[in-house]
Amino acid sequence: MNVGIVSYGAYIPRFRIVPPEIGRVWGSDGEAMSKGLMIFSKSVPGPDEDVITISVEAARNMMRRTSTSPKEIGALYVGSESHPYAVKPSGTIVAEAIEASPHLTVADLEFACKAGTAGIQMCMGLVGSGMVKYGVAIGADTSQGAPGDPLEYSASAGGAAYLIGSQDLIATINGTYSYTTDTPDFWRREGQPYPSHGGRFTGEPAYFKHVSACAKGMMERMGTKPEDYQYAVFHQPNGKFPTRVAKMLGFTDKQIEVGLITPHIGNTYSGAVPLGLAAILDVAKPNDRIFAVAYGSGAGCDGFDITVTENISHFKLDAAPTIQQLIERKKMIDYATYAKYRRKIMMKEGGS
């Protein structure tokens, strides 16, 4: 049974802040940080936005592009590391919002920045086995960064939703491969508002080792090489890491440029690869082949080999905003507004 993508949708908050504005407040060189990270602005969730609202918008955009009935969805997973509730699923609210039948399985997933792609794999298994007809996998985050920490220059917000099935596919998932070890490069304990990270340790032994191993394993399994793909997207905590790992693996700048959206919106964590893949699908043509590798700290990678089908030619793309439209729909804010929206400044009770 062929299993793949039936529809997809995305959402990115419209508020943006630039690294120099963050650096101005903390007395650091924001321009240098911007160039070093290859991040020139980042999205900021509004005061009434969180992982649930982002997931709902992405899922509704996904459903607007398909004639599939939400009553046929048998599984729904929301992958994130910033679920609003410690005990209360995000997924049940999303399922209700898209009017899915209550006869489905729902779960919230967490594996740092690859929880959304883990959901895609779970949906692939359920659909492929015949247990469900359709599954929904969402990767979304309102990522955190402590005031003044380097993470504050990149941590952003956004998400994408994917409808996985076996009929009317706009893209077939030819195979998937994962690589996982216990590498604690980034973590946040229960109750802590901001994560900790291992600094440079997050590079070579964490991101680059895992992404490279997963990518090589994926291509070995599929019997492919970089030039067999028209597009590639790698986890993008900043603009430099995916650019560097692509070159290490033999991919060109042209192959990754469409899916590389972090320079415009920052690091959306669980939304990073799902959003990058959505940007590619927005412009892909029949028979285009896509290579994708998501990375999650802690640490692991999920790789995917995807082929676009003829159905993309009559896919209802215009029924929901494209990634480019979401990127261009922006409103710049200053650090004070950003701090207020991210609740880094807590207002007194009864204040306005």
C-alpha cells in the first residue's frame, strides 16, 4: 500500500523581531549575531497564540485544501516541546476544532524538534497497516529562549499539519529512516520556563553527527545519492547548520534554498522541517523527489524520501496561505512588545 501526503497546511504568527533589536537591549552585537546565525528576523506569537492555536490554524488550512471528510480521520498527533498544558492534551482541542469524529486516537508527542515528524511516522504505520484511513501529524512550537541567551535570537513560533493517507496522494513517502542516541545537548526540566543547552556541544556530536548518520542511512536504504533529489530540507535551528550539513552530504545550495526558511522566521523547533517541507510542496512539480531530515535534541533524527505525484497539479493550494504568503504577512515589533507578548514581563493583577 502506498502511503503519503494527502494534504498539508501551515501557520506562522505575523509578529516579527530582528536580532539587532534584541542585541540593543542586552548590549550585544545583534548584527553580528544575525549574520553568524543567518537569521534576519524571527516570528513571535501574539499574546493570544500558543501551540494549540497554531496547530488549529495549520490543521484548518490543511483541511481547506482537501475534500477528505474530517470524520474519516482515525488518528491525530501534535508534536511540540511547548504544549500549553502539562496535563491536558493539545490534540483533543485540535480534533474538535476541525470537527473530527470522536472515534479516533489522539496523543501529544515530545522529542524536542522532531516530535512532528515522529507523528508522521506513526500515521504512516497506522495507515499502512489499515488500522486507520487517515492520520494527522502536526509539528508546532512557541519555542523558548531565556532573556539575553543566544537562543533568544533564534527561538520563534509556527507549525504545519499533514494529512497522511493512501488515496489521492499529492506526494508518496517512499521510505523513512531514524537514527537515535542518548546525547543530552539541549533540555528543559519540568516547571522550568527556559531550556538549557550544551553550547558548542550541540553542533558536532549532536546535530551534525545525527543528521549526517540519518541522511546517509536513508540514502543507503533507498539506494540513492544527493543528485537524485530536486529538493532537500534539513532541520534548521539557524541558517548555517543546514547549509553546512547539506554541503557535507553533497547537496547543493539550489536543492535546499526553497525549504530553508529559518533566516526569515527563526527556529520554529518542531515546526522547522514540516514548514520547510511545506514550502517545497508549495512549488513542487510532479515526479520531483524530496529528501528531508528532522533533528531533535536528546538526540535523534527522522529521514524521509518523498516523491511528488501528478495529483499536485490539481491540489487546492490557493485554498489556504502558502509559506511565502505567511512569511510576507508580517508586523515588526520592538523588544518591549516582544517581552510582553512572550510574558517575559509579567503585568500586575488588574493592570493593562
